Amino acid sequence: MRSSMSHQTITIGDEDITYAESVLLHKGQHFDDERRRFIRNLETIDLQAVPGSGKTTALLAKLLILAKHLPFEDGAGILVLSHTNAAIDRIAEQIGPHCPRLFDYPNFVGTIQNFVDQFLAQPYAESYLNTRLGTIDTETYQNEIWRRFQIIQWDEDRGKPGGLLWPRHAEAAKRQAKSEDERGRIIREGIERDAKNMYLDFGDKAIGLFRDSKALLKESANPKYIALRHLFKDIVITEGIICYAYAYHLGSLYIEKAPQVKRLLQRRFPFVFVDEMQDMDREQCGILESIFRGEDLSGSIYQRIGDKNQAIFSQEISLDDIWTNREMVLTLKGSYRLSPAIANVVTPFATTDRIQIDGRNTSNINGMTNNIPPHVFVFDEDSKGRVIENFCELTKKFTKAGKIPKDHKYPFKAIAWRKGDDGKFGLKDYWNDYEAEAVRSKTHHAYLKSYLDFGRQEGWKADGLTNIHKKIMGGLLKVLRIEGIVNPDRKEGYISEKSLMKYLRETKAHACFYDKFKMKLFLWSRDIYQGHADEVYPHIKEFIPELLQLFGKQLDRASHFVNDESRREHLQDANASTPAKPRDNIYRCPATGIEVHVGTVHSVKGETHTATLYMESYYMKDGRGPKAKSFESQRLKDQFDGKCLPDAAGDRTKQSARMVYVGFSRPTHLLCFAVHKDRFDESKFRNNGWKVVYAFERANASGE
């Protein structure tokens, strides 16, 4: 057994990298010099990596090597953060079996939200509010605020708190509304939106709105203030319910009131790695900088990994205010996803830290060169509905020619920035069957019954019973979390399905319960699949006290979540006796038989496609008159021509460029762009290697 050693004495050599290659890469593959330089580096740096560069794989290699030295003799650990649970799950799946210690105390591998909840928000609540947070979920928090606010908003004895928000929307409603009824609707919707985003600042005691620095109310003697303060204290302190943004507020207060916590976290985590850094917002980035790179700089090695040019989730247009480069910045320029032709057209859309992408996906398994030029479909009003079909015909042509592998690993996708559900030109103009609500299933719900109702919907997808099982388990885990039950292995952190089942399976006293529980989960999933969610619901409610008893708990704080059916989320045909038509947003081409997944640019971020069709869409006008720009093809003409985006470009132009950069960098083989003929400048595209296809001429030729 390897003896523990200090984190300060670790160096990474060739034999370590060879070990990581044997775990992460295919036989005969090796990390190049770029990646080896990053893997070896144990200093505070930033890594800027182009799309498809394998940056996460390089990070995993470093983690595998560091994990060989666990446990550290000084009791310290490794902190690994990413933006989503899916990203963390991928890390666990790829290297978990090879370094299980990395996923145990004192290490922490999770999302930035998990980290803030566990190490900052929860300790603040316990130390300064004398409460334990049971629910950290934005939807639950907003539903609870709105429910309680409606009761008091026009109560004269409470100073009519609704009057605090009414003026914020009255003037806009007056300008926008065409009737008195519409004016009232606009104001009511604005009040609801603001009410759901209100909070009590436990620092200066002001009542404000998240992401708005101006306080709404501070006078402690004001009846409105008194009523709202009681509302927030009931929700946060009595019920233990906060939203994600509230967690960052409490976390910041904890650092302010107990600055020694920074030193404790620095000692516990001498290695800090943040993947997908570009997806962090101002609060997330700020709180990490405060802890690990504040005025009292620690010995923590803090590495941030990502691609600023893919920052389409950030609320800010300029990332420089959020992510300022370290003194040392390493780069990964080589993309193993993109062909040279695609890399060439993606590069000009970079908005910052511009790196000439080296497209290294140069050959197919069949030995043919991967060199399909990017194609642009030019359509008119009559042919816009045929663009996706044209895309299918083109993919079929290249597949038949062997330039796209027949057994391609990744899907074909058609994407646009805007959905078009606001009446502006978007996805629905290209394919009217696109369903905005079907894009993404919710993972969190306000009430237990909603988990079962939505489980019915999930059941009609592939792996139906598995999806329903996940929904049931999600509801049960939320009960455990609300009641304050933590991971049994670590004695801290959220309990997961894996940790729960492991605890039940390995605890002799619960062996019979474990077998019974698995059988119940199967039977409940089967019955929901058959359309009996309403019948299953009372059985699960009866089972919950038995589950809680194993942890010495009884149903208390989660009672509202478990028992309340009156405000269940709306789900059309959730329990219909026959399944509704699946809304999977897959275009099935009648002419070619090819399936194309249709969605937004946001929905495909981080994905790899075999072929991608990017369809231009409307997003806000820049200016007025004939020179007003609203589409990517208008704002980014010079970038389609191969010229880099200037530093002086406007915010919307940069935002458009980031969308195109993300969308264009998905495919391994074929990239297509769709543009209306009135906005098409042929010379710009042909100059940079685009092949032009006039979709409206094809439609006319076919007799349409």
C-alpha cells in the first residue's frame, strides 16, 4: 500500500503520464507536448482550450496522478468543481473506479453550487441564523415566496407590500398596453416576477432583488418592511428554504463574518481545479477568488480550465470583469474534434484570447481524408421549411461517398440561437413542429407528486422504466435532504442514490430493507409506466416514514413537499391512459430516413455532432433603419469572410459571435449554415471556403 505524502512534495513525471494514458486513451495514443505541459504543471494558472481539445481529459489525467498520492499526510485534499452535475458524473464515471479515494473525504468533487451550499451557506445558517437549510432550490423558494406574498400584498394592516412593486411596472405597462386589461396583466406579471426574486439581506437587513444592487426597502419601522421581514424569516429560518442565489449571498456573509473559514478551506484544499470556468457567473467566480486568491493568498494551487469564447451562459457580455487571466496562461490549440476546414471557419468568431484553432481531425476510420468544406444553404420565404431536409440530403450524399462514416458515433443536429416562440424569426420558422417545452426535462420539482407525474412523461422515452426510477428516487432523495440527512459515508454533503443504496446494502441491520426497497422501486416504476401514478403516490407516502426512521428521523420539514397536491406543477396528459405522442424534437426526413435532433445553441453546448446545421435567427435590432442588424449573417459578415472580430465590436455582436463559435464548433465532419437570400453576401462566404447551395432554386427545380 502506498504511504501518504505531503502535497508539497509531489512532482509529475513521464511514468505518471504513461499511467494516465493507459487509463484514459486508446492503445497507441499519447498526450502531446501541449497537454503534457498542463498535466505536469502544479502552479496557479489558467488553461485556455479550444473546442474539442480534450481539456477535461487532460484534467482527468492530472487528477488520476495526484490521486495516487492520497491520502496526503497533512490531512489535506483535492477540490474539483464544475458547472453541472452531468459534468461531475462524467468525471466520476471515467476515473472513479481507478481512484475511489478522490471521491472520499477530505476531497470534494462536485458542482460550484454544491460547494457553496455545503461549506458556506449551510454553516452560515447554522452559526448565525440558528437554523439548518433543508431545501436549496430556486423553484421551491420562488413558489413559496409567491404563495405567501399574494396573501399579504394588498393587506392594509401590513402596509400593502404590493405597492412596493407596483410603480416599477406601471410606467412600462402604460407604454406597452393597448387596453386596460392588458395594462393590468403586465403589472401583475411584473409584480410576480419581482416578488419571486426578493430576498432579505441578512447583512444590512435591507430587502432587495437578486442581481439588483439597489435596495427596495430598509426602513425597519415601515409596515411593508415588517411584513416582508416576517415572510422571509418564516421561509428561510423556520422552513429552511432558500434559492441558489441566496446561497451565494449567505456564503459571502459567512466569509465576511468568519474570515478564518478561508484559511481553513485553503488548508483543506491545497489543490483546486475548476473545469468549464467560462460558465461561472460573477457571484460564483467572485466567491472562489475570495477564498483561494484573496488578499491573504494561500498555498492553494488554483487552476481554472475552460474557453472564454464559449461563455454563452454568462450574464455578462464582457468576461474580463469576471475571468481575468492569471499571470501564466497555458493553451491547448489542437482540436481533435474539428477538421482543418471547420477549424478555419470557427477561429474568426473568437471574441477574446484568440487562438488559431489547429484542426486535427483529418482522417476517417475508412482511410478517407476528412475534408468536407462547410456549406451554406441560401433560402427564401418559400423554401425555409425545406432547409433541414436539404441538410439531410447533403449528409446522405457524403455518407454514401464515404466521407461521413455510416456508423457515425455522434448525431446529426440542427440548431438556432432563438426558438422563435416570441413571434420573431427562429427555429419554429424552419420546422413548425419544434416544441420549446420539450427541449429539456425538469430535474427538480416543487412537490413529490410532481416527480411521479413527470415520471409518467419520462416513461415514454427510451429506457422508460429507468427514467421513471430516477424520478421516484429523485423525489425520495429530496425528502431526505430537506430533513437534513447527509451522505452516510462522508457524514457531510448531499446524500445521493449511490451513497444511499451503498449504505443500505452494506449495513447488516438494513439488509432486508434494501431488498424490499429495490422491489418497491421496480413495482412503483412499472405501475407509473402503466399510467397509475395516482395509485402509486399514497404507497410512496406511506413508505417515506419507514425510510426516514432508518436515519433516526421523522417526517417534519418535508411534510409540505410530500403531502401538498394542490399546487402541483402543470403537466398535460401526465396520467393519461394512453401515451401522448412523444415530443422529442427529432426531425425525421421522409425522403432520406435520416433523423436530425433540433434544438437551441444553448442545448448543445459541450456536445459533439457528426454534422451540424446552424440556422440564423432574429435577436434584437442594432440601430434603426435599413442598416439595422438583427441576424448573425448581418452582424458577423466579416467573420464569415475569415476576418477576426475586432476588439471594438459591440456587445450584441460579441454575443452573436459567441453563439456562432459554440454552434460551429460542434461537428466532426460537416458544418452547414442557413441564411436568407436577402441577407446573403456570396463573396464573403466563398472567400473563406464555404460552398454555396441555393435552397430556393432546388425547391423550384423540384416543382414546388
